[in-house]
Amino acid sequence: MRRINALAKLPLLFLSALALSACGGETVPEHEHQWDEGTVTVVPNCHETGTMTYKCTVAKCKQTMLKTLEMTPHNWDAGVITKPATCAETGEQTFTCQNDGCDQVKVVTVPKGEHHYEEVGLTRTPDLFEDGEMGYRCSECGHESGQTVHARADFAEQFASDNWSVGYLASFDPSATSLAATVVPFDAEKQVYEDAHVTVSENTIDLKDGALLLSYRVQTDAENSINLDASFLGLTATDKLAAMALVLDSLGNVKSAVAVSELAASWDYEQEAVVDVTSDDILALVYYGGAAAGEFSLTWSPKCVHVFDQGHVKTPSTCSTEGVYEYTCIVCGQTKTRPIAKGEHVWGEGEVITPATEESEGVMRYTCDECGETKDEPIPMLRHRIASFYEDFSTTGATPWKYGYSSDYNFLDNTFEFTALEGAGEEYNSEDGIIIKKDWLCTEAEGKDLAVSYAVPDGKDEITVEIAFQGTDESTRLSARLLQLGQDGTLKNLHFFAEGAENAAWEGSLDLTAENGDVLYLILFRESGSWPQGRLDIDIYGPKDAESSGGYVDLQADGVVRNEIDTSTGVAGNVWANEWGAHLKVETACSQDWPARMFIKTGVTLTAGEKYYVGMDLSKDAEVPFTLILANQYWDGFEFHYQNDGEAGHLGFEISVPEGKGGELFVKVQCGLDKVEITVDNIRVLKK
């Protein structure tokens, strides 16, 4: 390895000398080396560098060049704890590289662990108005700590202390004004207060007769409100006791009394500010009612000016139930709660119950993931797409789309020349590089911009145009303009799409009001970067064709007179009907100065205030023009006159029926006195 690396560092003069070398007796002319992509001749690893060798590709040259490859990273394993951490000392974790041939290790420090405290008992016993302290010692390192025990007089916690005493009453009258109890002695060996009448431990009572008096002497210089928390649970259902709380003076006189519980086998009492006391008062709780045994608790505590913490969620709310937020007093530990309002439903993704159509809304049903409740929401009706660049793309047949390019575009007055291309195969193309396909288009033609035109169909007045382009070259800056031109070529609307857009990716939407004969032109401009190429999407939405209020008018020759010649004109001729329309043939001109008329009774009634579309196919062989009139049966309401220009074809009329002018629709054809033959077919009446 050292030898190869040394060769890589030889002077360039030596390499130049090798430029003229012999191979098979031939000398290689002096040249500039052309290096290949190189080959890894020594693979690097985490403990040694590698080598990349390049060869000159010039014919007969055997020169090589070496490049050092950097060492790869170590591949450390998950590590092993080689020295466990304790609460007193840090530990160590050792990692070993797993790569072949590498024995590298690294050692990281593991932080100290937490102490494992165990309760060792009260180091300072609390009383009614002074906090105590509970001691804790770490079982691993012996570290000691303390935690405040809030001020209280707890019989079990302060069992056998001097402040507490146990007394026996032969009988108890709740209305008594003073009490004189016999002291029950404390048996240190058994750790109980016991005599012939009663036995009391830290949390049990065995009362054989009479009443039990548990008392606590108060030592304070000021008046204080005291809270009481007491309970009793008999060993059996027949072990029942009643209780009363009293405040006695130092002589045993009753200063105040509060009933705690009636005779019961189980009760729990908790009340704030149950009594007020001063110095040397005695807090007493009397258990009475007969012989009974069971568990009990008794705690007197000063009324606290609570300082509650920030609280926590004790019971989370759901969409069907309230939750509970709990606060704890940092002084005495008392808690309070407030409700948490029911949460919102957690709705899933939803299921389509009824798909939306162009005629009606759909229904989407959502189900709550927590409670299963459901709700239905409407799915908007589908918009009626009347045209799509992608779906309608065709190089054959009739289509409202034309594909080509624009030239001589004038930005000041937005005039241009549109040239349509001829389709071949599946694309439109030109000799100078314009290609338009269904899902891809591009141009390399100088001075020509890609362009697409769309002729708005008759009756589609309110339309929405949505356009999107996704280019293939991110450096392209592409702009687009949509122009709406009237039938006479007048610019009616101009909209900019992606003006100077980066990355050749954009989309936009435009609402338009169109008239029959309007044409839309989309022109794509390259502002910078590569020539524009990518996919173009144009979707056009508009109102559906109105529902028919009669469909094709039935003019069958069934003996019913629906068409007639106005014989008052003196015109000879005939008229007949077939299943699709009416045919009028005037064969002879009259001598009177009256035109010939044909009335077609469509049988369709138009309602005042509504809008209709009337369409028909009209063909003729006439030497003179004719007039087409739409009117009601009284000829005094709505009228639409069409003056023939000598061309036959499909005619469409939009009629707004004035208020009070409804009635049956008539189509009247009126011509001059010369010979004329007219065919009216496919009359269709649609309600807008």
C-alpha cells in the first residue's frame, strides 16, 4: 500500500516523460491524457485508506493515475454496559466496530441514576399547627432526604404521643354540658390503649361497653378554625357506632358539639371548619352506641388558605362524557375538581353513501372513532364538464378544439394570427418543431408560440375554464394568456396564467360569460430557459343542456291538423308532417300582395317569466329570403324574428317569455310570393 501511494505522489515531470512511451516497439506521440471513470483497486475501510486507479484512454498510452480514497466510518454495535451507573457514580458503555479486520472500541459515560428512596419514618412529628417531616433514605447509597408533612393531628400518625389521650365513658349523653372520662392506660409492650372496657390500636377499636373518648389538646395563642376527617368500618354488619365531635375547655366543659354520624356500621365524615378552638382547648371525638369493633381513622387539621397547583387531567373527556380536572393544594394536599366539557367527535375519513352526480348532491357519512355516532354531509353536485383538452383530443373528426400556434402577437392590443395545424396519427406537428399530443406538447420554433383554441358551444353562456401545465424542465419560465374573442374578432376578455412562473408548473381558473360564436385562445410563451414542453390540461365547465319540456315536438301525420297553409293569401301549395318535423311546399305564387305563411303548432306551452331554448333544423330551396317568427297563439306576446340569409342549417333561439305573455308556442314561416320550398325538422323546446 505504501508503495502504490508513493507512486501517486511522483512529480508531474515524470508523468510527462511517460507521454512519449513505447508499446510493442511503437512510440506514443505527446498528448494530453484523457482519463477514464476510474476503478477502485484498493477498497477503503474504517482503518485504512483505499485507492482509485485511472487509465488514459488515448490509444497505446499505458499511463495511470492514482487517487487516495478516504477511510469509511466505523460501524458501531449497540454497545455493552461495562460499568453500571449508580445514584452515586457514573457508568460506562463500550461500543465495538463490527467491520471485518477492525478492533476499534469507544467508551462513553453513562450518567448517574436516580436515588431509590425508602420511607424511614417521621423525623419530626407534626402537630395541629406545625409541619412535620417524613424521612427517606436511598437503599443504594444511603443518601437521606426529607419531605414536609403538613400540620395536622392524626391519631394513627402520632399514636401514643403526649398530645393524644384515650378515655372511657360509662355512658354518653349527646346533650351533656361536661364530660369526665377515665383514662385508658397505654400498654407499651402491646402498643395499645387497653382496659377492661376498651382496646384501641393505631386504627382499630374494640369497645365492649360504654363510650370511647379520643381527645387532643390544642396549643396555640390564636383562634383557629379546625377541619375534621373521621371514619368507621365495623367488622360485621352488627358492629355499629355513632359519633359526635366536641370542643372542651381544660376543665372538660363542652364549648361546642357537632353530630358526626348516627348509629351505623360504616360511615365517612369530612367537613371543613367544623369547630373553632383557642389555646388549651381539647378536641374530642366520642364513639358511642354499644359494643362494637372495627377500623377507624381520625384527623384534625387547621383550616388552610389553599394554594392550588396548576392541576392535571384526572379523567379525560370524551365526545360522550365529561372529564375531570383535579387541583391539589400545595399546603395541605386537599383537592378540588372542575368538569372538562365533552370533547369533539373524532370523525373518520368518511364513507360515500350516495355518489354525487351532475343532477343531485351525494351523501358522505362520517363515523366517530370514539363513540360510533354518525353524521351525514352533502357532497356537492358534480360540475358539468362540457369540454376537456385531454379527453376530447382528436386528430380526426369534428371537434370544437383547434391546435396550432400564434405569431405576430401584439402585447399592446392583444392581436395575433392563429394558425391551425393538420393532425397526423396521434399528434399535430409542424416542420419547424411544434408538436402537440394528447398528453405532451413542445415547441422549438422561433417566433411562434404554442396555441390552442376552443369554440364555445351555443347555449353555454356561463362557463369556467381551468388550466394547468406541468413542464418537464424546471429551468423553464413559462407564461400563458387566455383570450376570449367574439364572433367578430373583438377581444372581450384577457386573463394571465402563470405570468413569469418559475419551474414551468402552474394552474389557474377563470369564470367567463360567453355568447354564441365566442372563441377562446390559450397562448403559451417561453420567457427564458429551455423550450417549453410538458403536459397541458384544459377543462371547461358549464351548465348542462336544459331538461326538455317537450323533447322533439311530435308532429306525426295522425290526422290531427297541426300545420296549415294560410289560404287567405291565395297561395296554392301543401303542407304535411312526419315524425320529425313539418314540411311546407309552396308551388304557385299568388297574384295578391300577400306573403305565404305556414303555422306550426308545436303543442308546447311556455310559461310567463321563464326562459327557453328553441332549436330546429331548416332547409330550403328558395329564390327569395324568408322570415321565421316565434310567437304565442295571440301574436301579441313574445316574438323572435329570423331573417334568412340564404343559408340553411340548424337554428337556435333563446326566448325569455315576458310576464303575462305565456301560451302555446307557434313557429311561423313567412316567405315571399315566388316559388319556395322549406323543410322544418327536429323542433326541440328546452327549458333553461
